[in-house]
Amino acid sequence: MRHRPRRLRSTPHLREAVAETRVAVAQLIQPHFVLEGRDRVEPIPSMPGIERQSVDALVRRVERDLELGIRSAILFGVPDGPKDATGSHSHAPNALVPRAVEALRKSFGRDLVLYCDVCLCAYTDHGHCGVLAEGGVVDNDRSLEPLAKQAVACAAAGADFVAPSDMMDGRVGAIREALDRASFPSTGILAYSAKYASAYYGPFRDAAHSAPASGDRRSYQMDPRNAREALREAALDEAEGADVLMVKPALAYLDVIAAVRARTSLPVAAYNVSGEYSMVKVAAAAGWIDERAVVLENLTGIVRAGANLVLTYHAREARERGWL
């Protein structure tokens, strides 16, 4: 036999030398949930190992992450209130996430790449990602202004990127225009371009207290059955000024990641979401899987599909335990 592919698999060092896909810590973005107050750290039961933290605790946590080599973070606000119909406290003076950005920037300067989630769900009294019209339907166009204001507030605080996750049509263009008008042309946009109406978000909604009070989000998040539609969404976001295109969730949508990667020259991100994370943690705790092997296999699969950046709750532990 002349052709023996196994020759290239015979030793660990050889396998490492010819590996086609490598995951680097520089590709990973660690998510954080930010609380009001001081010295508050709240474990999230549905996401073992992940916590909600007040700004001062967040600064301490990020300092330890930087020592591990994790230099990218995305922030999600978990406000105590008040909440209203338009999510106005997402961009109010002294808003929670901009305060967190300011504290992190003051402490770490440009050693940290900061992304801010832009969405209204955690700030509205109805829990939807946009402003509601009569009949409880999300009013796409009325939602663009508060989203843009939220993005500008984060940029003014020092965010490197704003990350609109709301899935309103035209929001990337509205945010790009607002950022430029406010003299923040260097602030980037990581667009949740293909965000599916997924069942994998349950633990996140627990963590961020962001479940809708009524109905669901299927009228604005994508149908899991559609892949070609994701290419249209990504192309629209790119045309409107996005700097990075993202697919969310990751593991059930590797084909979509690969398809978006093939169609764009922009960086592609993927979100290894809360449900994907928690299933691994629960199975590992029960002794059903090798956690290290599964985490590395999942992250490798996401990068192999074409993701340049991976938002993942596994980032910190992968470094702490020497997996990466």
C-alpha cells in the first residue's frame, strides 16, 4: 500500500506538526454579566462557573483573566431597574455597561479589547429586544434610535466594538451612522448577523434576566431551518458597515459559519452559547464525558468551520486548567 494516511498520525508530536486547525487564546472572547452595586458576585446556577458581578468585582476578575492571556471581553448588563417600554436606561447618564467600560479602560488601558452587547431586552419592561407597537409586535424602525443611542454610550465610554444582538433590520447602518456622527468612527461593529431563534439560550436568559414577558422572538430572530437567509443577513450587515459578522449559536450552525466564511473577506465570529456551555458542564460533572477533550473538540470544530473569533464561556477555564 503506497497511501497510508496513518503515517501522519503515528506520534503526538507528528500529529501536532501537521494539524490543520489550531485554536489560540487570542481568538477567544470571554463574556461577563455586569450588576449594579459594589462587591456583588452572584453565581448563576444554570451556568456552573459563571457569575454576575458588580463593576468593582468585574475589574478584579478581568485582571486575573488578563494574567491568563485572555485579552478580549464582551459585557452584558443585568440592571436592577428601573425598566421601561423603550429600554431608555441602556443609554441613560451613568448607565451600567458604560460605567463598566470606563472602569475597565481606566484599569487596563488598551491591553483589553472590549465589546459591548447592544440590545434592549435587559432594559425593557416587556423583555423584547426592541420597542413594542400596538398589539405587542416589535416595531423595527422605532427600535433603531434607542439601539443607536446605546451603542454611542458604550463608544463614548471607551468600547472597542459594539455588538448589536437585537436582529432589527437596518440596525447596523443606523448604529454606524450614529457612531460616525458622534465622532466615534474608529469604534467597530461586531454584528450578530445570523442570530437564530434557538432553544440553546435558556441559561443566558436566566443569567441576564432577559426572557420576554410574553410571546417569543421568532419574528425577528432567524428560523433555525434557514441557512441561505443567513448569507443575506450577513451581506446586508457588511453593506451597512459591519466590521465583523457573527453566527449564533455555534455548534448546531457550523454549516452556516462555513457558508458565511466562504462569502466574505471580513472576520467571522461565532458564539458558543450558554446552552452549549451548560450541557458540557453538567455532563462533565456527572462523569459522562471528558470535559477537556469535549471543550477542545467543540472549539476546534467552530474554528475549523471558519470562525476567526469565538465568544465562549469556556475561555477562562481552558486557560486556568492548561487546556489551551
